[in-house]
Amino acid sequence: MTLRGALALTLICAPGAGLACALPPSIILTLPTGHYMTGAAAAVGLTALWGAFAARLPVFRAHLVLERRVLLPETLTSYLSALALIGLLFIGATGARDPMHNLLTLVVWTGLWVALPLGSLIFGNLWRALNPWTGPVRLTRLALGWQGSIGLSRWGQWPAVAGLLGFGWFMLVSLQPEDPLTLAWVLGSYAAVIFVLAVAEGEDWLQQGEFLTLYLTLLSRISPLWLEIDGNRARLMVGWPGAQVLRMAPLGAAGIAFVTLALAVLTFDGLMETFFWLALIGENPLEFTGRSAVQGVNTAGLLATWALTATTILGSLAAGRWLAGARGAFLAEAGPAMLAFLAIAAGYHAAHYLITLLTAGQYTLSALNDPFFQGDALLGLDPFYVSMGFLTDQGAMTALWNSQFALILGAHLLGLLLALQIGQRIGQGAIAHLPMTVLMIGYTTLGLWLLSQPRGV
């Protein structure tokens, strides 16, 4: 690779979000993106200045809405979820090989990875009731008479980091992530390994060692609604989005690695199919040679994106400490400060997969209504045709762009407010937020630029 190519790769992999799902190659947004990006950058900068020098910031209080007895124990709902997982694995292994006509593929990539996180951002931690491991693990440990551990907890969240990296590589780089049979084997093997480890260590280990549990739990901290369960009592709470974040313990080194990796996976997911990236790696976007031809360079791109995401975020935090003359341990301030990036990860996930929800979501609904494609109507829905026509309608695409724009901008503004709140708590001055504000402006602008790019593959 030439020096110019290496420099270009470094700049392109710098953290900015690819914030729209893969649009069909024929769709190119012709909206005034320059105005959007300028306005977003100005809004982020002005919010940072206002928040840093304002006498008061918004109060992120939690309010009790309802308290009542738990109606369905998590053990029961977890067992039902485990049975559903087994059924989906069976359908994946024996059903149609067309990904758009196999319930496993649709539920995993559209339901589990798109709809469930979006629902958790609105209604709180839905995964807690749907987790397919907690119930079976709890009862298996009781049946075996084993209540000990094997020391996995000493690794903290590092197993979840490894799991998220493996998942990101499988989703973005591997050759057949949507093949139902391949997905059934990978998901079944992963579920079995996690089950054995959780039985050996205890169900609480899932909260820090299993990547999907950790990821969905962290995203749900942005929700304005959440449940607090104490024994057999459940309290429904409401507050500002992000109110739960301010009540969280600071992230450790593994938690920081996990959050930066989550941002990198979303960033590279948006970048890897753009005409810009394909041209950079020597691929004609209109004559793509296949995933196998770019597997090596995309693996390197994913790892480089993670490295540069972590470097720029932590570098900005370090620069802020230097400007403020801080002398304490770096991790003591970086751990709390990184919590603000949960808002950005949540907003990016929502914006990034919005179009996937509206397109592949139609296939998923149809498959749930007729899982074996034999004319059934389990949901009571009449047969309907999946339509992508809205992608060619200027009004619909303008509304989608505005929605994604609002999600991205809102995520950055919320992240800034949370960062300022956290900074006040740990005694940071206004000057310490200057490098982070510059990073946020760059993040927002580059993310919106990627959102407007035509896509191939």
C-alpha cells in the first residue's frame, strides 16, 4: 500500500458513524446534506458552550410511576425464550436456504439485532425477560446442586469484548452470515458454550461476560422508562433519557474497550459498503467481486476502526485532562466519562438500522405470520406483498433522512449533556470539555456525510 493509501485508510477509519443501513445501490440521497451537517455541527458546539458555562444543567431525576407484584417470573419467560431459540435453530437447519424466507435469519438479524435494541431504547431492558440462558442456567445449577464458580468473574467484561468482536466479524466480514444453516450452527454453538460457562460460573456472570446481554443492557440505560425489580416487586420508573446512566458505576478498562468496539462495529458497518470505501480498496461498486475477495482488507478495516475509535476518544479525554491540569489517575476520570458515549451508541444503532427495520422487517412479519411458508396466518394477517417502493419516493426518503438526522443529532446532544453532568461530579472544569466537543462535532459531521453516501454491494 502506498503512503497516500495508508494515510487515506487512517483518515477514513477515524471514528465517525455510518448511520444508515445499506440502501439499494440505485438510491442516492440528493438532499442538502451540507446544510444538515453545518447545522448539526453548530448545534453540538453551541450546546457544549451553553452547558459548560450555564449555571444549571437539566436535572436527570427518576420518578416512580407504578409499583406492583411481578406477574411473570423471569425464569418462566427465559425458558419460553430458550424453547423458541431451539425452534428457530431447527427451522434454520431444515428450512428454506433463502435468507429472506427463513425465520431464523429474519428473527436474528432483524428482530434480535434491530427491533429488540430499538424497543429497549424506548421501553427499557426487554432482554432481561427474553434472555434464553438465565432460566435454564438457574434450574440446571439447582438440579446439579452446584452453586459455586470457576473463576470466570475475574475476567470481568473481557469475555463480552471477545464475543462482540467475534460477532462483529461474523456479521460484517465472514462469507455467509445470512445463510440459515451457517447461522444455525454458529448460533447453536455459541448458545451451548455460553450455557455451559454460565452453569459453571453462575447466572450473574451473563450480565458481564455475555456480549449480547451486556450490549442490550447498556443500550437500555438510555430509555426514559425502566423497571427496577426487587424480589417479587417491580417498580416502573420514568425520567429523562439517560437518567439511568448517571446512576451507573464507572466503566473499567474492559467496559471502555466494549463501548469503543460497539461504536467501531456500527461505524464500519456503515463505511464498508460506501462507494468511497470500495474505491479505496480497489473494488468497483457496480461489479463487486464478492465478500471473499475483501475479507482480509475488511478484517483489517474493522480492527483499524476500533483502534482509531478508542485512540481518538481516549486521546480527547487525555487532552482535556491536560488542559485542565488534572493529576489523578487517567482511568478514574475516563471510566465515568465513557458512560456518556452510551447515548451516542444508542442513537447510532437506531439511525443505522432504521431502514433495515422498515424493509427486512416486512419479511420478518410475513415469516412470523407464516413461518413454514405454507399459507398459514398465525398472527391473523392476510397475505401481503413486501414493498420497497418507498425507497424511490422523494417525500418518504426525506422523512427518513430527517428521522435519522434527528436521532444522530439528539444522541450527540444527550451525550454532551451527560458528559457535562459527569464532569461536574468528578470536578472537571469547562476547559476540559473542549477536546471532546471538537471530537463530537467531527463525529456528527462525518456521520451525516457517510449517511448521505451512495452504497454498493
